[in-house]
Amino acid sequence: MPKGVAMRTVIFDLDGTLADTSGDMIAAANACFRGLGHGDMLDPGADQATAFRGGRAMLRLGFQRLGVLSQDAVEDQFPAMLAHYEAHLDVFSVLYPGVVSAVEGLAGVGYRVGICTNKPQAMAEELLRRLGVRDLFGSLIGADTLPVRKPDPAPFVAAVERAGGAVSASLLVGDTVTDRETARAAGVPCVMVAFGPEGHGVAALQPEALLEDYADLAAVVAGLIG
């Protein structure tokens, strides 16, 4: 193996990048609205993009549809939403096609691989375990692993270093503006997936590359960090 190959590192976001988790997240938010005496305020299909922006974004959207603009309402329901989500992590969630073979392929030729997510670490650990892929990744940094979260670059840097890699030979694969800003702050290339709810709309974020299919990942990564 050429010197330095093992230090090349690919870090992945989780929700909307490795797995479609939107169904379970939306179900958790809707459980809160039902508990308040309302119906389901979010649609599992139409509101996928909001789900991938996080729990508070989903609650905020639901309350807006009810004419409630108070951030306090969002914060009041956030713990209940997390509790429901934690109890129903993998009812609908599935890995995107080709994830396992793509990640195994990278590791097989010397890349280090890890995850940097804004999902709480314990939830991310459990979800990955249930999906059967936790052991594929050399690191996992969650929203609460460090005092800061994405788009601060520190979680990304920690994910690279804990995977045994070097930031200077790394990149981030993600699906939202948060991932794009994280990569920019860390000074590394960003690959945006084009198969999420935003589709090719993520091109507007000007990533270094778009990923159409996980079958193309090895070639995309090689073109950016060798």
C-alpha cells in the first residue's frame, strides 16, 4: 500500500446521507402534535427535507401550520419528540442502496471512514447497530459528543482523527447546507448526495462533487483526495 493511503479519510453525515431516517423522525414529531390534541401536522413524503434539518425544524414547521410562532412551544415539545424517536428508531429507516458495499469498498483500499452527525450520539450508535452497520465505521461523532456541533468544524475534525485519518486528506459526504458549511469551515471538499429530497437542488450549495449513486462513490472520492 502506498505511503499515506491509510490516512485518507471519508466522513459521512448520517440522516439523509447514509440512511433515509425521515419517516421515523416525522412520526416522532407527529406524535407530539397528536399529544397536544392536533392531527399529524407533517407529511412523510412532502416534508422529508425538513426532517433532515432536525427535530426542531420539524416541530417549528408543524407549529407554523397551526399558527403558533413561539420558539418556546418548540422547546417544550423537543424532549418528548426525542423520547418518542428513541423508542421507535428503525420502524421505517433504511440504508440507501449501495451504502454497505461502497463503505466496505473504501475501507478495502485503505481509506478510513467515519460518521459526523447532528443526531445525539447514543441514538446514532443505536440506530447504526440496528441497521447492522456500526462496525463499518472507525469513528462516530454525534451532536453531543463535543460542546459544539456541525457546522462548527470541530466535530468533523474529531471524526477524522478518531478514525485514524488526517484532515488534510479528508472529505465530508452530506446532504444539507449544514454539511456544506461544515466542510467549508474545515477546509475540505464536500460531496453532496443528489438522491435525497432536495435532489439536484443541492448543486446550488456548490459542493466539490455530487453523488448520484453510491456505486459511484469510490471514483468521486478518488477524484477529490486521491
